[in-house]
Amino acid sequence: MSMALKQVFNKDRTFRPKRKFEPGTQRFELHKKAQASLNAGLDLKQAVQLPHGEDLNDWVAVHVVDFFNRINLIYGTISDSCTDQTCPVMSGGPKYEYRWQDEQKYKKPTALSAPKYMSLLMEWIEVQINNEQIFPTNVGTPFPKTFMQVAKKILSRLFRVFVHVYIHHFDRVSQMGAEAHVNTCYKHFYYFVTEFSLIDHKELEPLKEMTARMCH
């Protein structure tokens, strides 16, 4: 990674504080295991596979938090060129528009600018991953029955960040020399969600051609 890029990524230009794993917990160990397999230069397809004897919910929880931190950071690096003026619609090219919906203010799918959508998205994800009822941190505390459903929703919404960044801001990413970093993060994400069927194929459509070139 170039020095300039290192500085950008080290600035932690995230919207929200990072969620960290407590040292000594099982999830921290799993997080270390996931990082180690990546750092060992393992093929990403292999790196995402569930380690022998580990619980799938734990493995998914660790990756959801990690992808949230990393994608948040990627968006943070281009956010100065993603404004209400440049991106009045949260979209992925002319064919795909994403509308925001939540349980509070936006009960119906609502068209928003990309930065507004991103801000609400990161806020919403942070609430989910900091909720002990959904993402329990204590070993032995069972995951709720709805965990996988929430994880899938988080991941499919995070995928939309990649769609927007690749289709509307990739020149900015290239300009900053961050292309290889973003591509690796995307490949890791793609292999993970497809390994465990966590995102509907229809959702993956906007980046289908690019993914075919990059991941197959």
C-alpha cells in the first residue's frame, strides 16, 4: 500500500467509532484467526471457509463487524466527493436506485441522496452490532433466532456501498491509489457472502460483470 494511501486509511475517517472485539473472548480469537488466514496470503476463497469446529454464527458475526469497519473506511475516503449535489440519489448507475427504510423515521422506502443514505445505513448497522440481544459478546450467550436474518440484511446493505463506490466514485479511488485495497476488500466480501449464501443473487446483479472479471 502506498504511503499516501496508508495515511488515508490510518486516519480512520469513519463516520462511527469502530466496534472492537474484547481480547480474551472467543470472538476476539476468531477475529485473530480470520486476520491470520488473510495475512498468510491464503487464497481468499479458502480464507472465508468456516474453520473446523467453529460456530457459523460466530464466524458470520466476526465478519459482519470487520466488513462494517472496512467498508465504512472505504466510503469515508471518497465521502468528500459524494455530496447531495453530486449524488442526489443513492444509486448504482441508471438501472439501480436504493431507497431507505427503517422502523423509525422512514417506514416506507424513501429516495434519499447517497450521503444521507450512507449516514443512516452506518448508524443503523452500528445500532445492530452494538445490541447485545443480536450480537452477544459473551461466550456461551446464544445468538437469537433472528441473527442470520439481521446479518443478511446488514451485508446486503453494505454491498450497496460497494455498488455506489464502484459505479460512481471509482475514479476517485484510483486517483488515491486505493484501487488494489478496495478490490481486495470487495473480493473478500464477495467470497464470504457467496460461501454462505448471505446475499440474494438479485442484489449482486449491479456488479455482476465486474465480479465475473475479478473473482472467477
